[in-house]
Amino acid sequence: MSNNRRDFIKKSLLASAAIPLLSQGLLFCKSLENKKLSILILGGTSFLGPHQIKYALERGHNVSIFTRGKTIPNVNTNVFDEVEHLVGDRENNLSALENRKWNVVIDNSGRNVEWTRKTAQLLKDSCDFYIYTSSTGVYFPYTEANLNEEHKVLLKVPETLEDEMLKMEYDYGVMKANSEQETIKAFGMDRSIIIRPTYMFGPGDKTDRFIHWPIRLAKEGEILVPGKKNDPVQYIDVRDVAEFMIRLAEQKNYGTYNAVGPINKESMYDFMDKAKGTFDVENDFVYINDYDFLKENKIYYIVPWIMQDKYNYGSARINNSLAKENGLIFRDLKTSIKETHDWWYSDNLTDERRAKFEQRKGSMLVREKELIKRWKEHQKG
């Protein structure tokens, strides 16, 4: 996934009734007692997949993965000896999936509506249900707050768009929304689970959209923090999403869920306050709350912060009530940051891979001291 604005600002028509947590627990225990699941993951080697696999194996399930056999995992590498590897291509070779049965399919690699249609149609009579990994990008443009699972989503890109970057943002959301519909067409509403994560971060993240904060918080000195005091942020540890999905599969808890954290509303300033002290170093936050200054210096986002405008007003104002009511739980932020940092500096990554991000020309990490100096001069007038 490229590090452009569309990837960072990406965000069905069905909803599930909330089930009390006590009932959830009873259903969960019963499901584990009665059924060991056979799980097929389409994808499985990048970011979300390795955490799903690890959690599923820990809970006694059997896992198969369907990939092109090209991506080398960079997290939880030991678990891949315990899964069945099926090789093919979602574009033109699904033969490895034919004449097989699984309890559940998890579609992590549905980056094309036709891919989702073909796999869902192929597997609808040989699997109990289908979990599609979508995105809160289906709500783009985010013109409203409190967007929930019943909110209408676009199934077609507006024809009048001239801005190419804006068109890319629409394209992504429309692709995900139509892929959700292909899941439901094949499996029906009562055999489909749609997961709409917000910005995920954590060990194994290849997008580099969040790693700035673990790297920077671990070092001393002044830290640039963009955004106004009340700019909202939303984010979630990838492992919280992965584990939520496996539990929904165990419970056969069909429906659509916004997999969005944190547990309560949070601003960028709140986020930094929570993150402060993750590492035993001295650092001070330099808040830059002037949008004009940020725009002049090409700082439009650094996840979880995204500059508020008419298209992104609601991007960090997604309603997560339904997911929480159905068992979504959240790790402590400091723990997530620390473990992401430890993964980044582990043997799972090469020095070259780290340098590609940490020394990237034009990044906020590289420009930070210069930007802080410029900001202080700006304040003096």
C-alpha cells in the first residue's frame, strides 16, 4: 500500500442487533465447547492476517491461507508452519479452493469487487459464512459525525469529479462498499460478517502510517504535534481487530461492525497525553494548531491525526457502539505503542527497511526540528 493521501484517509446496508455481553460470554463458551472451526483466510501474510492466525490457533482452530505465495510475513512468523498453504491468484486461479469445505472464510485481500464476487460465489455452498474485511472508507466523504453501520454508503463514484486525488478516495470507498454487497449477495445477510476498521496500527504494519509516533516518543527532545485542541482522532491496534473477528466467527455473530477505537472519544491532545511516558525519556510536545501554517508546510495528516475539512469532518467521528456491545475490546495505548516499537526494531525488519522510512526525505520525522524552529519564528511574528 503506497504512502499517499488516499491510503491514509481511506475510510452495508445491514446492521446487527446488539447482544448483551453476558449473553455473548455464554455463546462464546458454548461455541468453543462444541466446535473447532476450520478457517480459510484469503490473504493472511500481511499485517492483519498473521494476528488472526496466531489468535485462531491459540483458540484451537484449524487455519488454511490462500495466497500467491510471494509475500513473506514480518510478524508472528512462527505460526505459518502450523497452517495449510494454498497457492493461487484471485485474478485468474482459484482452483486450490475448489471442492473444499471450511466453516468460515475471512477475506482480507478483497481489493477488487470482482475478486470478492468470484470467491464468494465459489465458496457459498461449501462454507458456513463469509467475513469481509472492509473499511470505514465506505463512508467517504465523511460529511457527518456519528456515522454508524446503517448510514447510507456510495456504490458509485460521482461522475463530475475532476480532482484525481479526491477520485482515488471515492474509488476506494466505493470498491469496499460494492465488495460488501457481493459478500451479501452470495451468502445472504444471515451468513455475512462485514468488518469496517478505522486506521489500524501495530506490529506488522507495512503502511508506515503510524510508526512515526513509536519512533519519536522513544527519543528525547521536542516533539511536533499537529492539529487543533479538539481535533478528534480514531485508531485501533490491528490485534484488537483480528481477535474481534475470530470471536465473531466463533459466535456466528452476523452483521456489520465499525471496528473503531479508542473506546471513548479522544482528541489529538488526549492521544498525546495518553502516549506520553510510554518510554523512559524526557520529551516536550510542541503543538502546532494553525492550519494555514500546517498547509504551507505540507502537513495534512499523520495518523491518527487528519486535518479537518468538508470531506473528512466525520472520518474520526465514527460510531463504534455496536462493535463494543458485541465484544470489541481495546489494548492499552502505551502497550500498543511499545510493542509496535519493539517490533520495528526487531530482527523481523532489516536496517534498510527501517532507514527507508526514518530517513525519507520530506517526512515529518526528518523535518521536525526545522518545522519547530519555523513555527517558533512564526509565533514571534
